[in-house]
Amino acid sequence: MVNVQVTMHNHFKANFKASDMVRLEVNNFNFKTLSLLEKGDLITPFSVEEVKLVMWDYVSVKSSRQNGINFGFIKEFRAELKCDVM
């Protein structure tokens, strides 16, 4: 009988070993960096108006989850759901 541990080890050793492929480097790229103001904007809470604009961009009748709640429902009851959404 073959030892399961040895079989597993041999399988992974054969199939997941490092290859000698050439990988691209990013040393010579000039990536844009964020200013202090832009960095600060990343942690600024969303405004109610921003959330409303995003919600109105979504199709109302599509449901992204199995519970059947779609953006049409959220738009219709936005006043009641405002605190939960925010």
C-alpha cells in the first residue's frame, strides 16, 4: 500500500514547482503618486448625494442577490433606508 503522505508530496512537488520563466520587471515605470489631498480623499466618507448618484446609475430591475432586493426597491424606499445604506 502506498503512503498517502508520500503520494501527496510527490504530486505537489511535480505539479507546483517553480519554473524558470522570465518575469517582467516594473523598475523602469514611472507610476503616478497621489498628492496629500488625493490621499485624504481616499478616507473621506461618502456623501448622501454621491451614494444617490451611484444608486441611480444602476438598473432598477436587476437583483444582485438571491433575496430579490433590487435597486428599484432601494430607490423607492430611499428615505426609509437612508440610515442603513449610509
